[in-house]
Amino acid sequence: MKPFLLVLSAPSGGGKTTIAKMLLQGREDLGYSVSATTRPKRPDERNGVDYHFISHNEFLQRREKGEFLEWATYGGELYGTLKSEIEQIFSQGRHAVLDVEIDGARQIRRNFPNSLLLFVLPPSAEALVQRLMGRQTEDPALVRDRILRAADELGAVDEYDYAILNEDLVVAVAQVAAILEAESWRVARQDTMPEFIGQLKHDVVKAAEKIGRQSPVHSRQSPDKHRNAGS
């Protein structure tokens, strides 16, 4: 089966990263693509696990070299998916799980139309606003801009293959898993299907020809026998 990209998007604070990491627990057919970013590392984050934390200049240099599958700007910082991350996951025969912003998902859709795009929706406007406000220690103008951007991002949901409601995290993860399982069986994703169908057709035709050559002789003679008996 062909490995493919599972792209999760949501407004900031929508829970896409949490869903992605929970989905990977106990599954050997998935690999998580760690994004690169120029934003500062938070105290509870680990480089190479939560993000690849790199400088702004390094990001631009690597982007110019074509090392990114997709990239986008959010909150004044750069985010992107390194091609090397995807290549490593695919080389292991696993699907790659990415959580990316809307602009990045659009780039992936253009360049990899076989990708599976899934949008994570908040249960309500109140829940989304509370997540975006955080500790309420930031400049209100910045918070307002973040909320308005989230409203714009919600309008992109019809560009995705599926949308789920992240009201109950366990249920949301189960829904994504079910979608992933069904999508894995799409004919276009099964790389051995053309060869199998070709061989199957060949064998069926061969069987039909063999049956044709084995037609019983007496069945062809029986009409003559009937005519002779009646004469």
C-alpha cells in the first residue's frame, strides 16, 4: 500500500497537534512529521520532538534550497515541513501525519493531490476564543488579530476532505483513526492493485479458454442421434 500524507489543520488552539500525537500512540503504520519553526522554544518543549527550532536565517536558507515540502507564516514566525522528515517516514513504509496551517495544507494539496486533508473544528466559538486568549497576559490587539485570523481559517473547511468536531478528544481521535483506515483502502492508494488486477484478468481469461476447449463431444453429436432415431 502506498504511504500517503495525512494533513491535520485547525485554527490555532484547535487541538490538531494533540490529536496527531494521540493518533500515533500504539500504531506502527504512522509516523509524525516534526515541523520546523523560527519561534522560540517554550520551557516544556524539546528540540526535534515538538519542533525543529531553527533561526530565521537558517529557515530562509533551507527554503531557498528547496528543502521544505510546505511553509507558512503565522504570528510573525515561519513554520514548515522538511522533505527529509517525510522521506524518512515513507522509507519505513509508514503514512506521514502532519499538523500544518491552512496555507501549508493548500501547498500540499497542489503538489500532492493524493494526500488526505482533515480539518479539526472547535466545539464552539467560546471554546475557541478561550484557547486563543491563553493566559490573557498578551496585548489585546494581538489577541484580537489572532481571533480574527481563526475566523478566516474556519472559512477554508470546504477545501478539506473531512471535518471533525473536537468536542471530546478521545472521540475525535477515534474518528480520525476510522477515516484513516477507510482511506487506506482506496484503490488509488494500493500500489499493487494494477498488477493484481492484470494477473487476475489473465487467469480468468485462461480459465474461460480452457473450459471452451473441454466441450464434450457427445453434446455436439446428440442432435444427429435424435434425428436418426426418429427416421
